[in-house]
Amino acid sequence: MRGQVSKRTIFAFIGPAVLGLALVGIAPLLYAAWTSLHFFNLTKLKNVEFIGLANYWTVLTDEVFWQAMGRTFFLLGTALPLQLVFGLGVALVLHKPGLTLLKTLARLSLVLPMATTYAVVGLLGQVMFNQKFGVINQLLGGADINWIGDPTNAFAMIIFWDVWQWTPFVALVLLAGLTMVPGEVEEAARLETKSWWTVLRYVQLPFLLPGLVAVLILRTADTLKLFDMVFTLTRGGPGAATEFISLMIQRVGFRGFDQGLASAQAIILLIITIILAQIYIRVFYKEV
């Protein structure tokens, strides 16, 4: 019949995407789940054997694993609120009427940090925060601060770079939410009250919630699996001060060669991420 699309046409359009998703996402996940149930050491490939949930029990009773998880959640609990606060502030400023050209340039400049890869951000941090030659110490009057070698400073440095790189993303998403607010409703609210907080809470916030949930889910997932920038910048040091869960998984799997244990750690991390995403949706998401 005219107007109907054949199944062959539908498959021709969505088939490659589904196949690509299966090869890139689903197949590695299934392989990791299979590996996590086996003793699978890269130096002992002839001794691969099924051990059930033993790897998961080892992970869940490993104090070092929970220490790495604690550092990861501390990073998440510090960096994400800062990104939300700064991002909302930038979005509110760019949402104000007037200065069209300046706001356009500001929006374009917000893309630059996001377009910078994690590894480049890590290298940039090494150069700028170098104890002897870094520009940061020079701006502080030639101070001799050991940023990378001090545990507290190294952690603060990672928070700084994560906030710098992803605050623009938060700002652009929230700005898109602000543009959805009906102009006449917002104008009427501003005539009723001069309090920006009242306008934000009762008029703008309902339109921000879908974008806010998306930001929470994406940034939580990205932070929990943050690897490139930290590995390039500190390699998890000094000591284990910045060894987050993703770096621990890499260490166990590719330096300790225990693929089964590393896969179990990754699966547990995936489950935690899914649980957090469901919590965000249930608590914050509301239809406007």
C-alpha cells in the first residue's frame, strides 16, 4: 500500500546502527560478564576455569576496592555540584536579553573545553601545575607548591580540571532548558516579583528538570569511569591518592593481568551506575 514502508527498508536504515551497537556495546558487555565468572589470568590462559561468583565475592570483600570507590564518589560529590552551580550561573547570564553578539561568542567558547580530549587536559594540567615551571605557581608569585606530588593538591587539581572541562556542557544543557520557558510566562513572573530565586524556583526550574536529569546521569557515568585525564595527569598517585575505581580496574586487569577480577569490578560499577540513574529519574524527573 502507498504510504507504508517495507520491513526491508526499515532494516536497511536501522540495521547498521543496531549491528554497530551490538558489536561495540553489547558483545563486550556479555564477554565481560562471562569473564567475570571465570578465573581468567592473561599469564595463565591454559588454566581458565569457571568459578561462579567467586570474583564478585573477592571484590565485595576487598577493602582496597571500596577505598577506590570512596575516592571516586568523593570526586563525584565534589565536582558535580560545582559543575551544576557554575553551569546554572552561566546559563542564567546567557539567558538574559541583550548583548546578542557577546552571548553568541560566549556560547561558541563554551564548546572548547568539551572539545578537548581527556588526555590533552591531563597533559595541560601537567604543564600548568608543574612545581618549578608551571604557570600556576608563577601566577602565585613564584610559589613552590607541589601540586602533583601532594595527595590533597593532586585531588584538588583533578576536581579543578573536571569542573573546567564539563561546566560548559552543563551550562549549554541548562540554557537549552531555559529557552523552553514561554516568554510571556517568564515576563509575567518578573513583573510579579523582583526575586530571581522565585522566578527560578517556580517558573524556570520545571523546564530545567529534564535537562538536569540528563546532566546528572551523563556526568555521573562519566565521572565514575573517569580514566584518561587522571592517568595522564597523576597515574593514580601520589601513592593511591587519586586511584579512582576506573584506574584500579585498569591496574588489576592490565598490570595484574587478572581479567576475571577486573571484569567483576567493572560489572559492579555498571550496576551502581544504573542504580544511580534510576534514582535520579525517580527523584528529579517530572514532565512539564
